[in-house]
Amino acid sequence: ENYTAGNSNIKVLGGIWDAKGHLAPIDSNYNFFTGASARNLTFRDITVRNIPSYHALDLFSIDGIVIDGCRFEGFKDNTTGLVRQFSEAVQLQENISSPTKNVSMTNCYMGPATDGSGLGSYGKLIGSHTNTLGTIYTGMRIIGNVVDGALDTGIQGYSWSDSTVANNVIKNAGSQAIRFTSTVDNTTKRLT
């Protein structure tokens, strides 16, 4: 496992971060915060708004993530063919040697922008749409969050194990409120 190649022990506390996705040209897309191959990242009491097509937080191969009291407002599938309806506000990724693990997301909100941009909600609050064969996400704790509309699924656990999803309020999900799935060789198990 390699969790030391990136910057570690970082806290982002407070603030409103606006990507202005409602002004982005068609097919422009980006992530707002990205972290890779690191330990101990904290995002507390931040608001991230108006993301075009990708993610507010894109976290890759991290051991120890705290996301608490954050708001993810406003998303636009900015692709020509509207092919990013699945995009997560918080995407968790991994590689075979360093799975993302020990994630706590509590007291967060995902929904339409409240700043007048007119942008709606993301595809998902948190999850992944990629998985490396044989790699399992462990120690996910997704508790006490609110999803106000989701283009796809409120919360998606993809190859999660030893994890808890509890006391979340999910309103108006496009397909499912909560979905647990895995690849053929990865088993989703021990969920509460």
C-alpha cells in the first residue's frame, strides 16, 4: 500500500467554493478538490457549488477521509450527449495496491444550487463508478446525510466491505436510494 506519495494530513475548513459550471462551455468538465495516494484528508463545513460534469471531491487511494457538515450544491451534466448523469459529488477511487479506506461522511447535504445558478443535483452523493479487480473499499461510514434529488442513486457502495450506511434521508432519487454492487470477483459484504 502506498499512501505517502501525495500530500497528507490536510484540512479544508469552511468557505464557499464555486466552480461556476453554469457558465462553462459545453463539454467543459472538472473536479474541484482532488487528492491522491495520501492519508488523513478532512473537509469540514465547506460548500462546493456548480460543478460541470465531474465531482466536488475526487479522492483516489486515500486512507482516512473525514467529510463533515459539507454542502454539495449544483451540478450540470455538461456533456454533449448528457452521459455524466451518474457523477458523484464525492467520488472515491482506488488502485490495486492502495484501496481507499476509512472514510467518514456525516451531516452533509447534496441538492440543487441555492445561489440562483439554476443548476440541479448530482447523480450521487458519494460512491464510485470504477473498481480494480480484487480491491475492496473498507471502513466506509456514511451517516446522517441528506440527499435532495439525485439524477441516479443517492449513495452507491461499489465493492464495499465492513461499512455502515445509516440514518440518511434520500428524497427523489432518479433510480435507487441506496445501491450496493460489486464486480464478479469482488464481494460486497458485512454492511450495516
